[in-house]
Amino acid sequence: MKRQLHLILSALSFYTRCPVPQRIHDNNATLLPDAIRYLPVVGWISGIISGFVYLSTAWFFGSAIGIIMALIAGILFTGAFHEDGFADVCDGFGGGYTKDSILEIMKDSHLGTYGVIGLILLLGVKFLALYQAFEGIIKQSILHWDSVFTILLVCIVAHSLSRFAAITVVFTHNYARISKSKVSNAVEKRKVKNLLLAALFTLLPLTVLVLQTGIGLFAVIIIPVLGVAFVGGSYFKKHIGGYTGDCLGAVQQIAELVIYLSFTMIWRFI
């Protein structure tokens, strides 16, 4: 039990800005390979924070401002960890033409035109998708507390399922960079047990959402999410021979957006 707690804290220390004891940081090299099993749990926490921020601010200022504040809360919690990866991928694959040039651009800490445009479009579509999805949930709900619970579950599912999509890329492709890095330490030991546990933690909130809403169609959102992981992984393998930490961040962000769009489509047509 103590080791499992240390693994959770290790995942929090690496994937978020959440403070943890110094001894966890000191042991991250040995903990991170197995800590990946708890990445969906990190998504639970991120989703809960974003959901509660939305619900509390939307009550006072309306849904639009609530969504913006929820997006900000999620970014602050992770330190824009995944968004930074997405922006670097936009820069690298937008401006690079060879494997070496793509990897070099992604390694550069400066943000380029492709990254800026990518982030603007990503956050803009996220906002619109969430706005329509949440408005649809509120209209379809008979009781106020039904919509509150559903919105909170949607946030948890989106944050956890999108992180699982990134995990699948780790288990189906190789790390692209030759030199060691923090990310390579986190994923170099690919144990099937970690993948199965991550899948379990991912399916729990999704199952609750399906049972709570009574709409079996929600299970279909898994298909486009896994599609993002498959297409993204194949694209990265073709151009750079595998994935990097930035690639995983891009997969997570695109998968999260696809989940929001799926929810928007479902509530639009039910």
C-alpha cells in the first residue's frame, strides 16, 4: 500500500504542479515507470478540479466564463504540461522536414508560429465544444443536481480517458530520441500490468457516467479516442520513428478535444 501511495505521488509530481514530499522527487527515476498506471487517476483529480471550478463560477458569471475558468484551472494544475507538448508538436511537424529537424525544433523551448496558432485553435474549439455540451446537459436534465453530477463526470471522463490514449501510444510504439530524458525514464519499462490498471482506472468514471445517464451510446466515445492514439502514433512513427514526451502531450490534448466533440454531438442529437 505504501508503494502504491508513492506511485500516485510520483505521478502527481511529474505530470502536475501538485507539491509532494522531496523523497518522492528523489526516487522518481525508479517510481515513474510504474507510476504511469495512475495517470488516469491524475486525470480524475484534474477533471474534478476543472468541473468544480466550472460549476462554482458558472453559478455567478454564466456558463461561458465558467468554461474559461475551468480551462485555466486545468492548465494551472498541470503547469500546461500537455499543452506545451501539443504546441511543440505543432512547431516541430509544422516547421521540420526531417527527423532530426523535427526533434530539434520540438526540443527548443521557444514557441513558434505553428505552436501559437495551434494552441489558439485548440483552446477555441475546446471552449465551443464544452459550451454546447454543457448547455445540452442542462437542457436535458430534469433535476438541477442531475446536470451538476453529469457535468462533473464529463470532466473526469475527458481528463482520464484522454490520458489513457497517450498511455496506449507508449505501449504500442518506441521512444524516438536516442538520448535519455525524464520521459524516457518514465516509460522505458512497459509492463502490461500497468496498462491494464490504467484501463481500469479509465473505465470506472466512464461506466458511472453511462449508468447515470442511461445512454449506452457514450461507450462509443472510446472508438474515436483510440483512433486518435492509433493515427497519432502511426504518424509519429512514420516521421520520427516513434514518440516523444511532446507527442504524448499532443495525443492527450487532441483526444480530450475529440471527447468534448463527441459529447457535444451526443447531446445534440438525443
